[in-house]
Amino acid sequence: MSSVSVGVGLSLSVAVADLKGALAAASRVVERRTTIPILAHVKLVAEGGRLSILATDLDLELRTVIPAEVTTPGTTTLPALLLNDIVKRIDERERLQVAPGEGGLFTLKAGRSKWQVQALPAEDFPDLAIGAFETSFTLSPANLKEIADRLSFAICTEETRYYLNGVYLHAPVIDGAAKLRAVATDGHRLARLTLDQPAGAAAMPGIIVPRKTVAELAKLAESFGKEGGTTATIEVSETKIRVAFGDTALTSKLIDGTYPDYSRVVPPEAQHTVTLPRAAFLEAVDRVTAVSSERGRAVKFAFGSDVAGELMTLTCVNPDAGRGEDEIGNIEIAGAPPECGFNARYVLDCLQALGGDRVVLGLNETGSPARLHAPDKADELLVVLMPMRV
């Protein structure tokens, strides 16, 4: 269908309940600070009882389709954030009427309310050329959300290390078993999630999915996962990834770079392990760091026992403020773990990402990276934490 000029065509009625979710997702893709006016708009395409909504920031494109009563087919663009703000204020039981007005304006009506909104020509809206995808497979929304939830904390935010600014996804064969593995690291901590490899994923090249894309996929996966029965179709090329949930598709450029060999920083099986309650561990780290205004201050772990059993002692020292100390009981120690120190904020991030009731802290010699994982689940989700001097 050919585009029409601003102010011509595109008359339709759409349920506000359908429009709210679509515009909320589109608005997250739109850049709030852009010097290119058209990128602050969403493209609307009305045709054949359907309204297509597109948003892009030139690296990421969201396309979703909702039912609509189309009086006059057509195409235009409207400001995304303004349109989203208007729709959020309308009762979900209403319908929004959209029709062209004068001077490049569109009139929006819902009940007794009316707005006039400035449009821009649809032909100015950029097209994120899709191209061909060589690899295609499906994942459940739950798996996609797990990748984002478990790994996002470890994605690097330093733009100079752009090749670490996302999640590395690849399809290795491990001990004869085909797997799908996702990895994120910022050089201080590393998170590695391993899933069974879905059919069709074996030929996928190693790709780096950008941080913004990962965050948006988490939101879409959560939304569509609640609906049930929806699978995510993932298509991959050398330069792009496309994830579709039914009529909603997110297309993203991949990070053009070489991901480092992360296996070199994953320590071998730990010689010494400490199994302890995750919630108590997290709360103790939070308490001892109260003496510091910086969450990045080191917290020291030491191990011993008293009449009640084995203990881990946590200590945080701030020369300007004081000292915090706490103990965790109900733990199991195997071997003779050395005293060690870690960035308190990183420890908290790792424990929150792991979830579960108990966590295993694996240590080797003093000054070596620590392994963190749920009991008997290091092959599923493993977190590696670099040490600090204390």
C-alpha cells in the first residue's frame, strides 16, 4: 500500500484497551532526546481492519498490529509520547476515533474529549531494512525473560567497551549436548545461563544482543507470557535479530564486534564451597555496608565455627565512618575456604539475579574469582565474581 500525505485519509476507530499496550511498548523504543523529529513519532498504517504501529530509533524497531475499524485506509505518523499520554488518560472501555484535519493536524476523539495532534509525512519515516534471516527457532516467553532477568545486571555500560554492551548468545555443543548459552560480563562479574538448544538454533552464529533490546524483550516476554500459549519466534542474521510474539515483532541491529572468550575467566570447579541461605546472605551484606555511603566498598568474608555450627563472618570497614560486622549461620562448609573480599554492590546484584533459597559460594585460592550458583545447578546459571583486596 502506498503512503498518503499528511492530513489525507487514515480514518479509523480503535479500542483504547487494545491501543494502550501497543503504544506503551512503542513509546519505550522511541528515543526521548532525538534531533531527528520523525524518530519521535510512531507510524500508523490502517488497512483491512488492522492498525499497524511502528516505532524505531534506527537501531531497534517495534511493529505491532491491533484490530481496528478502518473507514479510510492510509498511513501517517503521530508523536509517540503525546499519543501515549493521551491514550493513558482515556477509559479502556472507550474507542478512539482518528481522522485527518487541516494543516497537517489529526483529530482524536474519545467520548466527549477531543485533541488535535500534529502529524509528519509518513514517507519520512525510516525503514529498518529487514533483509533475510538465516536462522529461525522458537523459545518460550519464560526463557526469554529468564535470559534478561538473570543476565542484565552484568551487562557492561561503558561505551568504550561496546562489544560488552549486550548479551552474547550462541549455540555450543557441551559434553555432547546441544545447548543455547547466554552470557553477560562487565569485567567485574560474569553471568552465564545455559538452556537446552531449541530446534533450528544449531546454525546460529554467535551474536551480541544490545542492552536496550534485551530490556525491551524482557517486557514483551512478561506481557505475552501472561497471556499463555504464545511462543517467541526468533530469527537471526549476521547483523540483525527479530523476535516475534504473534502480531508483535521487535527487530534490532546486533552489536558489530567480537565477544571475548569468556571461558577463560570462568574458574574451574571450586576446591572450597560454602552453601548458605541466599536471603540471609543478601541481608547481611546490606547491613554491614550501612557504614559506607558507597555500595562499591569491599566486604570481607571469613569462615569458622562456634558451638552452634559453622559460620561466615562479613566485615565492611569505612575509615571515615566505622566498621560493620555480621554473621550468617545455617551454612555448610566443604574444604577450607580462604578469607576473601568482594565489591558489596556486585555481591548484592549477583544474589538478586540468582534467586532461590540457597546459594553455593565456590572459592579456590585467595585472590581468585568466586563462583556463585544454586546447589547442583552450576550448569544452568553460573555467576562469576572478581575479588577485591581487603
